[in-house]
Amino acid sequence: MMTQYEKVAKEKMQKAVGKIDEDLKHIRTGRPSPALLDSVHIEYYGAPTPIPQTANISVENRMLVIRPWEKQILKTLEKAILASDLGLTPVNDGNAIRLNFPPPTGEQKKKLAKMAKDQAEQGKIAIRNIRRDVIKEIKEDQKNGDLPEDDAKRIEGEIQKITDDHILAMDRLYEEKEKEIIEV
């Protein structure tokens, strides 16, 4: 049976892995992904709204095609994409906006892979910090007499196993992203 310490560690570590997974999705690889537009917002009916909530987004060849549900927001979409940090130039044809994704150069691929590695490394640091905090709590409870020494040692071993699993998950995320970057 899993202890409260293990549950807390596992839950926090899963959140850390999820955050890095989400962050890695936003690294442009030259392969179009609608997830890239999740962070770009426009003023829509008086509220800042992510582009995917205002339009259909499809991938065609090496291009994202954004077809807004209301044509009058085409200019607003175009301005928001230009103002974003995506580094893409939108092409407005009056019905849709097209975002072309040229394949990255060898140098760009290296930079993107390094960015992905740095993010994965930040995730590993977060996981290790969670482990450190949980083990610190275990030691305090043991010191206070709330937890027998044998149980504390066993739980610390379980926390280490959970940590190792999540570090492996972080490595897999990075390897998948690196493969995606290099494939393009």
C-alpha cells in the first residue's frame, strides 16, 4: 500500500513531467503543430481567447491553416500571430490564414535540441527537488517519533524508485522531441 509520502511525491512528479511535456510541445520543430498556437491570444468578444478557440486549425503539407469561424477576425488573428514570439509570417487569403513551416537548418536543429534538453533538465531538477522535500519531511516525522526508522528507510527507498521512474519519463520525453527535431 502506498503511503501519503509516496502519493504526494508521485502526484507532484507527474505534474512536473506533464509541465515539461507541455513545454516541449511548444518548441517549433519545422513540423506544424496546432499546439503552437495555444499560447497566442486575441481579443474575442471582449476577452483574451486562445486562437484554437476561435478557429479550425488544420495541418496541410508543411503548413498550418487557420480558418476562423468568423471572417471578420482574420486581421486580428494575423496581427496576433505577427506580434507573438513564434517567428512566423501569416499569409491571409481572405478566407484563412496560412503559416508556412520551412524545414529548420542544421544549426537551428542543434539549437532546438539544446532547448529541449535544457527544458528536460529543468524537469529533472524539479523532480529531484520534490524527492528532497519529501525525504526531508520523512526525516522530520521520524525525528519527532511519528514514523519508525524501519518504515522511514523503506519509504525513502520507494520514493527513490518513484523518482527514478519519473526521471526516465523525462528522458523519454526529451528523446522523442529530439527525434522529432532531427527527423524534420
